[in-house]
Amino acid sequence: MTDNDNSPMDSEREIVIVINPGSTSTKFALWGRDGCLVERVVRHEEREPVADPAAQFDHRRGLLDRELLPMLDGLKVVGVVGRGGLLKPLKGGTYRVNAAMLSDLKSGLSGFHASNLGAPLADHYARRFGVQAYIVDPVTVDEFHDLARISGVPWIERKSRSHALNIKAVVRRAAGELGLALEASRFVVAHLGGGSSIAAVVGGRIIDVNDALHGMGPYSPERAGALPIGPLVERCFSGETTREELLDELARRSGLTAYCGTADVPEVLRRAREGDSRADLAVRGMVYQDAKEIGAMAAVLGGRIDAVVVTGGLAHSAELVDMLKPYISFLGPVMVYPGEGELQALAEGAFRVIDGVETALEYN
């Protein structure tokens, strides 16, 4: 467990509980209107597969109860918000957790992932405190225009699956810093992390983005990105790998991991500085592909953009960002927001509804 206590506890403060389940940890925070009171990470070994949501729910709820509940004495809980999981395609915004959402997450309608536990855990604590549970901008946010859906063959439709939560949060920040109304803004956002989402965002809507898991785009520390079709088809029928093994390879053991044996970008950059030509080529190739995808999204916006926004975990590396800027600076200002900011984005989305700035959406 790690602590990040950003301000003293205040019994007069209204707070939302924020819950973000990951594969081997569950992050939670108590968030007030003026910022984070406390943020913690509960780490745990996986005792049940993510495809068994009921078992995972009980295990994580028990761990959270021990850490979270003692912190709430004297504080007023006004809402609970969880990370949105794999749901039906839906427009961006803050959604009330309802029975239909919980049923789809439990059944794995759109797939199983640790984030599927965000809404059930939020619902549990919301019921305990007599408040509403929410999710904000899940990965299946779909605001594509029609042209973005066409793949090149009728039996494949391009899907919108991205780091929507952080993309939309940084667009709000960037528009505010530039003095722009969100509705009038035009950004290319590059969320660079273990997987990368590079999006064209108009008026706060993600109108095009690469599928960050198995759908084109640049390679990343772990993922393959777009690949030549012929060799990929040959690998599928070679008998050297199963379907499950190949999907796992493309999603978790490709990119820098395949070229350098590690997804640790600072380590790859260190090797490159020390003369490792393979590491140097691999990291420069990743940046090159990031830049090409940014250029593609700038073309989607007709070259009329307010800024290129670079975010995600890799944006913490000034060295990597400096490698990227020469390719993209001609497009306009480059604004950098390192990290993912998921807990903050979840809390802000909940408060926008609680305070009446936005209306909660209904999942059906």
C-alpha cells in the first residue's frame, strides 16, 4: 500500500469516494471539490481470474473495507464513482450505475477486465452511504463519425476503444488554459503508455482514435499496433501459436517488450544512450510511429487544430517528448500533461453531476 495524502482531513468537507480497480491493485481516493484529501493503492495477489467477477468483487471489497472505511469518520460522502469497464459503445459523460450496467459487466458482454469491477464496487459503497454511484467516460466511449468506422472490408468495423477518461480530461484542461470554449475546441491528443491512444477530438468528442488494444495505431512498450497483413496471416496459420497465445503476444509481449525484452521506457532510453543500437532503433521507431498517427489525426481535423496534447505515463519522460516534438511542432502548440490522472478525472466527472453542471446519463 502506498499513501499520497495531499491535504489534511476536514470533517466539514463533502467528498466522493473514487475507486479504480487494476489487474493487481485497487486505487482509491477521497476527493473534495478543491482536490484530493487522500489517495492510496491497495495491492493484492490475484486469487481468482478476472473472468470470475463475483469472486474478485468479494476479495477486493474486503481489502477496501479495511483501508477505506476507517478514513470516513466525520466526512460526508456525497457520491461514489468507479472506473468504467467494458460496456456497450456509448457517448462520453458521467453515467449513473444501474441494474443494466451491472448485468452487462457481470456477464462480460463486451469482455472481461479488472475495470469491470469499478461500477459494482462503487454501487456497493453508494448503497452503504445512501448516495448515487457513477462511472465516467469508460473505454468504450464511441463518438465516431461514419467515415471513422470503415476498415476496408465490410466484415470489420473499426471500433472506438481508447483511454477516453484521460483524453477527455486533458482536453478540458487544455481548452481552459487556452481560454477556449470546450465546444469550439479542436485537439489531437496522444495518450502514450503501455498502450497508446491517439485521437482527433472536436468539441470534447473523440471522433476518431486508434483501437489501443488490437486495432491499428503505433506500437507501444507492450502492444504491436498496426502490422503488415500478409505476414500476420501466415503466422496465424503456421501452427506455431494458438489464437490465445497470439492475441496475448500482440497485446502484451510486442513493441519494446519484443525488441528489447522490457517495457521499461527509461531503461530502454538508458541503453540507447549507452550505445545499444537495437534499443535506440526500437524507441526511435516507436516515436516515429506515434508522430505518424498524430499527423493522421491532424489530417482528420483538416489541419485546423488548437494544439497537440501529449499525455499518459510516457509523457513523464522529457527525453521521449523531446524526441517527438520535432516531428509534430509544425502542427501547432504542443501541450504536455504527464500521467493518466484517472482518479481526478473520475472525481471531477462525479462532481459535475452532483453540482448540477451536467446531467447524469442513463445506461441502457
